[in-house]
Amino acid sequence: MDLKTLEAAMHAFVTSKGWYESDSPRPQTPKNLAISLVLESSEVLEHFQWSEATRDKAELAGELADVMLYLLQLASISEIDLGQAVLDKLERNQQRTWDNDV
């Protein structure tokens, strides 16, 4: 599945909940989405607290999906083509070296 399909499904879900409405109790602003992204990322970390492997792969998958949904939404409402941003970053990283950074 491609990012545009996932993005469309995410927007349809958010719209169906009324979260894009101006009077929404969950305003979908870049700041609020960035906060939610970090909070969901922390929930991913909980799966590895005190262990090298998750005990519940299905729950981890759900948390990873939450992270991706917030990331897709933040990129979309910020008018960033996330797929292109990833490709651009990979290209820049190809030119970097990390061993000499120390």
C-alpha cells in the first residue's frame, strides 16, 4: 500500500470523527499532532522497557500504526510530501559518515 492511500484513509477517519472541525475538542494543529506523535512513540518504548523484545507483537503493531498515522497527518497538514522527504533524507545520509563524527 502506498503513502497516499494511507494518508487518504487517515484523513477520512479524522474527518469522520469531526476532529477537523473548528470546534473540535481535539484540534488537529501541527503542535498538537507533534505532541501526540511523541506520546505515541513513548508507548512504543514501553514495549521494550526491561526487555530486548516485546511480549505482545500485536500491541506493538498497534502502537507503531499510531505513530505512523500521526506522522502522516502532521506531514500532510504541513504540506510535506513525506515519501519525497524520506528519499531526500536518504540521499543526504548517503553522503554522510558517522564513524568520523566522534
